[in-house]
Amino acid sequence: MRQVLASISAVLVGAGIMMFGYGLLATLLSVRMSMEGIPPFTAGLIMSAFYAGQIIGALHVRRFIESRGHIRIFAAFAALFSAAVLMHVLIIDPVVWGGLRFVEGYLVAGLFMCIESWLNDRATNTTRGTVFSLYMIILYGANAASQYLLTAADIHGSTLFMLVAILFSLALVPIAMNRSPAPALPAHSPFSIAKLLASSPLGMAGCFTSGLALGSFYSIAPRYAAKMGLDTFGIATMVSCGILGGMLGQWPIGRLSDKLERRKVISGVAMVSALLSLGLAALSMWIGADNLNSVHDNPAPFVLIALLGVGLFTLYPLAVAHANDFIEPQHFVAASGGLLMAFAVGATIGPIASSALMEIIGPAGLFLFIAVSGVGLALFALWRHKVAPPAPVDSKGRFQTTTNTSPLLAELDPRAEGAPEETDQLSFSFEPPPTVKDPR
């Protein structure tokens, strides 16, 4: 175990540093566009370009890594990302920023693919759960903590953009200095979207809806917070509350989905998320724009955001777990690409639709859109529960927290074929330890 952790420590450190820059940049751009007077709908188009770039990157970057190697691609992409970030300061123009966000999405897809193929190559069947869980903790933790870097300098200046560029440059150092040999990319075996839709329509719908909601949250929530009157500390706290709520919600929601019929849990989580979103929309209208001064004046929105985060950040792993219940283990990795694509398409549409609604009715439009998305998924899940049989008991897998970074993340998933149950590992597994069977 120590040898495995030592071999991936540089990669995990690099991933953590990168996530600090990644998390800060999305929030910084959203708030900065609000302060620059860029209309919500235009801002939504700019932010959605990032996810469009991720789609193209996920489809295209693999060939670069195969022909150039992990270290070269990671170094080149990290350098290009740093340059793109600094370009935001040099040219403040919506069209240019949209192009830069597309490029950044493409580059991030390649960076995550390098990191996750490296982790997968170093993990063994007995350590896969530990490596997977450590990686998830680093991603969630760094993303939540990075929000407070927004308070490090004046948001109107260039310092914070420079900080993001520095972080991406520093993320390169531990990986470039790593002595371990570069890994080989795992074999690519596509799983058709049509087959995936036929196998699990609800799994695809859940991933798509998760993209709608999370794409909107990451892209538009910082602008919402700014429009409500919060300072940079308040904005950082609000976004961080959602991320931490999602992180802490993985265990109880996952355990519930392992005990109950998964479609009921998806429907329940989607409906509760919709109700919480409606509550936030109503509260936003009641408080009014520019009247929410701090968490101390009115903690209710922050509490609701944290509770909403539980739903938003568990929908994707719930949908993936449900889809895997209908897919043979040897196809988990191949199918993950289609599920991730459904998420990315949703995340591309979400910021555009939610920002359009925000432009019409004000800050509450963000949560009204998330509410409508949640209701749609809840009703679809209930309909699937009525018209289709549940997954066979012997094929129902356990819930595993996951996120939407690259298709190679599924290679690390302990549920994939060849990975044993790991009840003694640091893993977000919700299966109880084996017990003696009841003789009855």
C-alpha cells in the first residue's frame, strides 16, 4: 500500500493544486462578468463554452496522449491553460472570453485524462478503492477550499487571474519531476449511445439532468450570489456550501440507494432538490436583489444551498449506479463515456437556459430552472418505475461516489470487472461487511 501511495503522491498533489485553480477560475469569471456588466444570457453562453470544449476534448485528446505521452501533454496543456487564463485579463470581450472558455474546457479534459490514466495504472485491484476515494476527497476538498481564494485580492484587478495561472503552472511541477514511468492508456472500447439508452434510459436522463443542474450551479451561482448583494467572502461561502453539502451527502444517499429500489431514490432526490430550489427562488424574491449582505444577516439561503448540494452532487453517481445495474461489469468503463457525454451535453445547455431565465425574472431564475429540471427527472423516474421492471437483485451493484472529469475515471471504479469488494479499504462503499447467512 505504501509503495502504491508513494507512486501516486506526486499525481495527487498535482491534481489538488490544479483543482484549486480550476475551482477559483469558474467562480472568478462568473462574478467578474457580472461586474463588467455582461448580460446574464451572454455570460451563460460564455460559461457553457467550457463544457462544449470538454466534450470535444474527451473525444479528441486521447490520440494526442497516445502519440506524445502523458508528461508532454500534461506540461503542454497546463502551460496553454495558464496562457488562456492570462488572456482573460488582456482582452475583456465576451466573444474572446467564450473562445477562451472553450479552449480551457478542451485542455482540462486532457489534463484530467492524463491524471486519471496515471492513477489507474498505479492502482492495483486491492488498492483501487483507496486510490479512488483519496482522489475524490482531493477533488471535492480542493474545489470547496478554492472558493475562498476569491478573497485573496481585488476581484476587479488581474491578481486573481495570475493566481490561477500560477496554480496551473505549479500543478505541473510534481508530475514533471515524478520518477515513475508514464502509463499506457487503457484500451478504448466504445459503447454505443443507442445501446446505452436502450439499457438504461433513466441512467442517461439522470446524467443529462445532473449536467443541466450542476452546469448551471457552477457557472451561474456565483453571479447569483453577487447579484443578491454578497461580498467575495459571502460568494465563496455560498458556492462552498453547495460543494461541501454534495460531498457530505454521498454516504447517506448512497447507502439509501443500496437498500431501496434505485429509481425511487433518484425520483426522491430529484423532487427534494426541486422543492429546495423552489424555496431558494421564493426566498430570493422575498429578500430582493442586493439585500443579502452576509451569512450572519440571513443564514437561510446558505443552509438551503448546502442541502441542495446534497441532491445536485449525488444525482450523477446515482444515475451512473442505476445504469451500471443494467450493464455487464466488463462494459462499465465503455459505458461511462456515454454517461459522461450525457452530463456534458446537459452542462452545456444548463448555463444558457438558466441565465436566460435569470435575465427575464432576476436572480431567482437560476433556481427556478433547477427546480423545473428536477421535477422533470422525478416524473420520468416514476414513469420508468411503473413501466419497466427493476434491475435483477443479483445484478444490482453498490453505490460509488464519482464525478464528471474524464471517461478514464471509470477505470478506477472498484465496481469495474476485476476489482474485488473492498470492505477494508478507505472507499465510499456502503455494503456491510460479510455476515453469516441466516439458515432460514
